[in-house]
Amino acid sequence: MKARTILQAILFLVLPIMLSAQINHMDVTIARDSFGVPHIFGKTDAAMAYGLAWAHAEDNFKDIETVLLAGKGMLGRAIGRKGAEADYVVSLLRCRELVVDQKSRLSPAFLAVLDGYVQGLNAFVRAHPEKVRIRKAFPVTVEDYLTTVTLSLSMISGLEEILPRIFSGNVETIPGMQSAGSNAFAIHPSKTATGEAFLAINSHQPLEGPVAWYEAHLQSDEGTNIIGGLFPGGPCVFLGTNEHLGWAHTVNYTDKVDLYQLRMKPGKSLEYRYDGQWLTLETKKVKLKVKGIPVSVSKKTYWSKYGATIRTDKGTFSVRFSANQEIRGMEQWWRMNKARNFSEFYQAISMQGLPMFNIVYADKYDTIFYISGGKMPLRNKAYNWRQTVPGDTSATLWESYHAISELPQYLNPPSGYLFNTNHSPYHATAPAYDLDANQYDHTSGYETHDNNRSARFAELMADKPSLDYETFKKIKYDNQLPMTLRYQLNIDSIAQVKQETYPDLAGLISTLQQWNLESDTGSQGAALFLLMYEYASGHRKEFPNDTLTLEGAVAAFRYARQHQEQYFGRTGITLGELQQHRRGTKSLASWGLPDVLTAMYSQQQPDGRFKVIAGESYIQLVRFPRNQLPVIESINCYGASTDPGSPHFADQMDMFIRQQTKPMTLDKETVLKQARSVYHPGLDQRKK
């Protein structure tokens, strides 16, 4: 037996014993600052993860439980039909099978971290059984947890959009075979007045729910020390800053999911054609339990050589994507947390465990970096991968991926800055130093467009040979649209509506013409624009070539007038009157519009006002002095807790709306000195 095989056999026998080592809760200290943000100190990374699980569960157990129930195939029991659909997808994508098959690819050190995390969750549940909706879901295992991660990364890779289209028959078939935005900016020390790198971490996410940001400080005696944001169920930071470096994520809209139409044998056969032979779909029965239904619902899942398969009246389709072929995404984040310099950071992202995400990076060693990252398939260039491709040939069955060196990326451009706002990776710095799109694989589907945020950032940077920190912050908090709008729906026709032609709309037309494109709370033009934008977006399918017609623009004006008169008794309301940042009984006037740098996305409420539901959420701004700890300031849109009875349910809202931040520190001594409470998991908090 070879030495490598012997070592693997030993690890196979010993690892379960190692992972079953019980975390001593006295090895974990949780310090809560004045905003309730947890600073978690552990003797090991595993103990630190235990503390994170406990602290996060104290603040938001419901969303953590929801995420875990989906991975265990039990969400239907808790929330009904929608949850059962998620349970079915877990089986359809073979998430559990992937975990069993690939668990050995994870390092023992990271498996220990995951084990510590699930121990922390299970300990919290034992201490607070009254919080649990589905008792059979606990205790959770590492395998349960990894199944959840696989499902989550699969859904954000594009399946959340494509699966409903397949089930509804709203997919493009092959002839003859019928049957949510973020910002990230990094400034090099050579372009700052103080000679420090600046980094803006500014993800735009839903403000509440399973993908809303939670802030934590994680520190262990094994070298971890980082502050940043994570989602419910995260065992480490997803974006943030450690003692040496920091990074931000934005979503990249590359082609991550491929759709195949299979050529089925006539009749009701499960046979499909592949390279001239008839193969049979693999079939598995799934029993789903749905809240309110006393008996299980039985369904079937199918699998072809391409992957998960769905049979519909319109045809039989398979989906293939990288997220359900790789389980190391969370370990990549953990290794990014622990990186001490750019070399180690690049080594971590070279795992390509994450199927997607732009990364904008800065450190205290004079390095800034941007990559449109992910695990991108090597596809046959003879096919149009943005459309449905034939599922009857090995020519479309990709099985390998681009190396990280083949992805669009920049390192220390002479311009001194890098940015991404969910737009093209070929425009990430000054135009003279941008990448050439022709040098990259077109089948990866990299974005080639700008949006309003990227255009506005370019406007703001055009005349800045150097930046001081206050100017940097002003750019981050800029509330204005660019001079030329770049919405996906072309709404230029609103400027063509003339007062003389529509005298009944003259006042509104004048307000829009005088609007300075800013989205401040006192702006009447911004309120009018938001109402018109909402109308146009809601009727988008009615407009050819994604262009608002003149008739549509007039209808948008009339809708805006009718809405103001109905709910406010007058026209001329301000954005702050219309758009509110709300939680519980607290309601604050909110700035921001869709696709400004301070983006806000809102939804109409019964009282006619619009509640912000997504956009600006967790913000972290960083300076990197060379021989000191990074200087970090942050803010979250609500607070550290989702419990209405907690003093930290909404205690950051006022500062958030005033565009203020709170200082954060990586220094343990300072944290403990200033903490409002310090305790070990499972023991009463000691107030200071």
C-alpha cells in the first residue's frame, strides 16, 4: 500500500474521533459591545466557530434554523408548500450525495471548524428547546450543514431563477425537439493623500431574512482575527477585514448554469439519446412532508449524464453547473479569513470552491486587486451557451474548468483604483488600463455593460488625481444618478413628455425637468422618479426591446400623480415622505433609489409608502496604515438582533440613515475593556 493511501486510511479512521472532541464552552468568550455586536474569542478556530454559532443563534435563531431545515429536507414541515419545494430541490440536485462523495476533499482543520460550529448550534438548541420549530431537525451534523451550503450556493448561482422557468414551461426549446447589486472600491496608497490603502465593503442585500448580513468579530489563538459580515448559518466571515487585508464581494452575472434539452425516446420511456445510444434516466423517489398535510407527498427526481433533470409537458431538461460539483466553498472563505498577505489570499481563492463572486481586495502591503471569480466551465465554443443546448451529445458535456489565471483580474493598475458595481469586469479601473474582452472565453458570459453605479463612480473619479479619506467616503455615500441613465429598461422617453402636449401633467413634468438626479430625502424629483420607475418596471413586458414607449411614459406620470393624491392628498411629496426605512414601530425617511451608489430597493406598503427591503445593508470602510492594525468603521441597517425585545433590534438605524458609522477594532484588549457584557456560551452574561 502506498504511503498516501495509508495516510488516507489513517485519517478515515481517526478523523471521526478528532471531530467528535467536545468543545469546552469555557474555551470560548463572547464580548458584546455597546451595539450588541459579538466579539468572539476562542482557544481554537473550532472553539471560535462554536461561539459564533451560539452568539448568532442568540440574535437570530429563526433564520439559522430555516437555512438548516432546507438542508435537512424538512423546510416543508415548518413553512408549508414553499418549503417543500426547497426540500425537493435538495434531492433533485443530489446535495447530500455530493457531500458524502466529496467530504474527504475538505481539510481536517476545516472539518474541525464545522464540527465546532454545529456543536455550538446543538448546544444552543439543548439550552433553548422552546425556540425550535421542528424538533426532529436537531441535532444537526456536519453532513447536514454541508448539504445546506451546497443548496445555498447552487441557488445563488442562478437556479433560483431557472428552475421555476423549467417547471412552468417558460424555457426556450431546441427546434425539432418540442414536446438582486453591490459596490466594492479599493484605492491604492499611491492615490491617497495619507499613503494608506482604502477599501469600501458595500454589499447590497435583502435587509432581513436568510441572506441578510450579520456582523461579527472572530479571533482565535490559531491566528484568526477578522471583522466582517456573514449570513445566517455562516461559520466564518464572508467579507471583511483581518489584521493584514480585507475584501469585498459583489455578484457577477456570468453564465453559471447550462440548460440542456434531452432527446427522449418516443412514448413514456425514460430513455434519452446520447452519442447514438439510448441511456436511461436515473430515478429516485422523494417523500415530502408539508405543514398542514397529514400524509407525505411522493415525488420523483431524475438524473442524466448532464445532471439534475426535470420532465415537463414542453420537454425534458437537464441543468449542469459547478455549484453542485464542489463543496469547498465555505473552506475557501475560511482560508480567506486566515490569509496574512496577498500570496496567501490568492492561494485561498485559487481553490475555486466558490462558484461565483467578484472580489475587490486591499491590504497594508500596497496591494489592491480585483477578480471576476468563480468556477467557470471549459465549454465547446461551437454552441450558444446563453440558450438551451442539445442534451444528446458529449460535445456539450463539459467536465473541466478554467484555471484561476484565465479569469479577468487586475493587480495594482497604474490608475491606483479598482471597483465593481455588478457591471463589466472589463471596466474596473481607468479606461486606459482596462482589460480587453477579446482575451477571455466568451462562453463564460462575462458582463460587458455598465450600470448607473459604475457610470457614476467613473464620473466621480475622473477628476481625482488623489483622494483623501473624507472624499473617499463622500464617493461611497453619493446619492446621485449619472448624467446618462443606464437602467436595463430604457426610460429616456420620460424626458419626451412635454407640458404643452399634456397640460394636466405640467406640474409633474416641471418637477422632473428641474430634478438634479439626486436621491436625498428632501427631493420631490426623486419621489416622482421612484413612482414612475416602479410603474415602468411593473409593466416592463409591455414595452418592446426593453424601451419605455412615449405612451408608457405618460401612463407612468399619471400613475405617479394618482398615487400621491390617493395616499398623500397632494402631489409634490418628497422622497423621505414616500420611502421609509422601517423596523417594528420605528420608521425613518430614507434616501436612495434603485442603482444609485447608495442603492435602495423598496416595496409599496398598505399605507402607500414604500418600505426599503434591499440595498444598502452592511457597510464597512477601511484604512490600511502600514505598521498598524487596519482602521475599521462599519454600520448595519438595523442592529445586531432580530428580536423585537432586544435593545439592539434597531439601534443602528438612526446612524445608518444619517450615513454615519461606528468604530470597530481588532484589538482584543480594547474590545474587552469597552465591552458591555462578557460571558461564555451557556452561562449568564456578565454585565460590565
